[in-house]
Amino acid sequence: MTLSAQFPVFFRPILRLVLLVAAAGPLAVQAESVAEPGAPDSVAPAHCSPIFQHEMKQLHSSKILNLCDLVQGRPVLLVNTASHCGFTKQFGDLEKIHQQYKDQGLVVIGVSSDSFNQEADDEAAAADVCFKNFGVSFTMLATVPVKGAEAHPLFKEVARQDTAPKWNFYKYLVNRQGQIVDSNSSMTLPSDKALQKLLAAE
């Protein structure tokens, strides 16, 4: 006598369903685990250097940026900025560098900071200075500490590799491997020669 014959006719469809679910169980579990809703993408792809393995908020926005996705293994000009600094006009210079070299792969990233007490208290005001006053179109990140024990991990790694910012608008050239190969103080901008060397390096 078969197993289904032991049950009344009206139970047999239910029995078949139970048997099918039991047989497909492992596959069903596997399928669910692959596409779990809300599961984040990998924060640290294999090609991403440790210096950029962070998620940071975009300036005056709720958007969280994955720096690995932003950089994608390209060379970077990283700058700590402030909107009430005597060097704020360098936003214009940085935008020119961005426009000149973006098609060659350079990624310019500005990081707002109040570590030297010269950033606006309101992110909207800080955003107005760089986006409206100077027409900045490169990526700007929300205000974080950039020096000392409270420094964001991005700038702790900057300090480990080179030197922590001693003032606003310190500029760091980071190669494709995530290594700082050159830096400039608030007083100077990266030269065309330094930028071209950075872009030419593999």
C-alpha cells in the first residue's frame, strides 16, 4: 500500500504539497539567503585599498557614500576644507583641477571639518559656500574631525601615512594603491607635474 493510500482522498493534495516542500527545502533556503531584502553590498571590494574602506555622509545630504565605490581604484586628491577660512578661495582652484583632470581619472574629494574652528555650524551654510559661491562639482563630504584622537579613521590613516592636517586645505595625492605619494600644505596647490605623475602611475 502506498503512503498516500493511507490517507483519505481530501488529505492527499495537502500531503503532496508537504512532500514537495520537504524535498525542495534546502534549495528554497539557499534562494532566500541569496536575495535577502536590505542586505548591504560589500563595503570593501577586493580592489579597494584600506584608506577608502569607509562610508561617509555627503555634505548637506542624507546620502551615505561608499568611498570604495566613489574612488573605484582611481587616483585621488583629498582635501580637508572649511568655509570660514582664509584659504576658502582655494575651492575655486580645486574645482579647476577637478575640471582639468576628471576625464583622466582623477577623483577630487573635499572633507568638511571644524577641527580648526572655521567651519560653519550649519551644513547648509557650508554647502552654500562651496557649491554656490565657488561652483564646486566634485564630491564634498559632511563635517568630521581630521586631527587628533577624535579624527575620522580616513584621516587617522592619512596621519599614519603622511602627516595630519595642521590647518584647513591640506591636500593629499593618493595613488591607485591607496598610498599617499605627495602632500601640500594650506599655502600651496598640487603642481601640474605632480598631478600628471599621479595619473600616469599604474
